[in-house]
Amino acid sequence: KDKILAALPEGNVDVLPVIDSTNQYLQDRISQLRSGDACVAEYQQAGRGRRGRQWFSPFGSNLYLSMYWKLDQGPAAAMGLSLVIGIVTAEVMQQLGARDVRVKWPNDLYLKDRKLAGILVELTGKTGDAAHLVIGAGINLRMREPAPDVINQGWINLQEAGIDIDRNELTVTLLRELRAALRKFEQEGLASFVPRWRNLDNFIDRPVKLLIGDKEIHGIERGIDPQGALLLELDGEIKTFIGGEISLRGR
Ligand code: ATP
Ligand code: BTN
């Protein structure tokens, strides 16, 4: 804890032994927060993913981190912001030794074609045009086996891949780089991040399927457009898809 606090030049970080959800913890305190304030927990009793899904969050050296950000551009820019979080998290992990970490649209991290981390950006309110966002990241560093029904897709943790990243160093670097990237995103938008996404995209130019409710769409993944929408090639034509209820899978 002391190491984390000493290395953080800006923003508060609450270090919690146990909490329902680190995103919920910040949401409950939103009026007292400034952009960049964050928390981490040793484990979560009700970690959550998109659309009320569960995020398996056992005790034992995974990272569960949330950060508050007030986005002056408003809620419409939140999709771009969540891509930025994925890009920066993947790049930081690569720099710290996990060279093969990739991103999966809209905001998961993949390693060896399996899910290593999930990112959840939640809109918690508005003041004028500004959106109050809580950004959460769960990263599997070392993890015991979940019950078979808890995770319904391939998952992985760094230990299983033979990669050792110090959790404190990851936390500190991630917070610093996320804050810097979000400031850049606020000033310049998504443009400079789009080529970075391309380099990291796990499924670029590969056959994928999109799950949209009961529907399945098969195509070739072609990256993202300047707004951050997914590009999918269908019968030789490029179509765009925007976040929300869509899940992307390999084929
Ligand atoms: P995607 O992000 O690919 O669209 P999704 O829409 O199926 O996935 P999300 O809500 O984004 O689901 O993520 C939650 C899902 O992640 C859960 O349904 C579960 O299958 C999986 N999951 C839960 N905990 C973990 C974990 N610790 N590591 C990897 N995967 C997990
Ligand atoms: C997903 O893939 O659906 C996103 C999962 C996000 C999990 C993280 S863990 C820290 C933060 N607190 C939560 O309850 N969820 C996010």
C-alpha cells in the first residue's frame, strides 16, 4: 500500500481489502471525487461486467481497479473513451512484459485468444454537458479455477501464461498512463488512438462472429472507424457496428 501511495503524484487511491464492487464504491462517493481519483480492492464480492453480468473476482492477487473521470464532451464520447482505456491498458501490460496482450472490441484484453481482462465504463450522472464516468478494470494476474458455470468463454491469467507482473507496479503505471491518455483524448479526440488500436487488435483481418441478442453475424473484422465503431466486412462490403449490446467472438 505504501509503495502505491508513494508513487502516485496526483489523485487519491483508496486501497480496500474487500468491497462489493470497486465501480460501485466510487459511484457511491461520486460527489466527493475529482477526475483521476481511484480505488483498488483485494477482492470483490459482487464484481460486475456489462449488462449485469458477473465478474469473477476471487481473493489472490488479481487486479480490481476503478477510476473516476468527468468527461466534458458528455456521454456520447464515452465509447471512444472506453477504447482508449483498452489501448492504454494493453500497452502498459506489454511494456511490463506481457508482450502478446491484445485488445478485443469494444473493451476486453485478450491473451492467446482468451479473455485476460475486462473493462467496464459506467455513466453515473451528468452535470450540464459533462458526464460522470466510473472506469473499471479487472485483470487476471493469478487466479484459482472458477466454478464451471461462472465464466462462459475462454479465460486466462498471467501466471498460467508464465508472465509475472508486479501488481503494485502495474497499478501505479496504469493509473499514471490512463490519466495522461484521458487528458489527451479530451483535447484531441480518438484520432491518434485509432492506429494504436490497429496494432493491438486481436481479431484484425480474422473471421469473427457478432452476437447481437439472438442474432449471429459472420464476417471479417477490419478494425475500427475514426469514431471507434467496429468495422466488419460482410460479402465484400464494410459495415459499421456501434457498442452496447454487441459481443464479438472469434470463429
Ligand atoms: P464481451 O466482453 O466479449 O462482449 P460478454 O458480452 O459475454 O463479453 P461481459 O459482460 O462483457 O460479457 O463480460 C462478462 C463475462 O466475462 C462473463 O459473462 C463471463 O463469461 C466472463 N468473465 C467473468 N469473470 C471473468 C474473469 N475473471 N476472467 C475472464 N472472464 C470472465
Ligand atoms: C467485462 O468484461 O464485462 C468487464 C468486467 C469489468 C470488471 C471490473 S473489476 C473492477 C471493476 N469493478 C467491477 O465491479 N467491475 C470492474
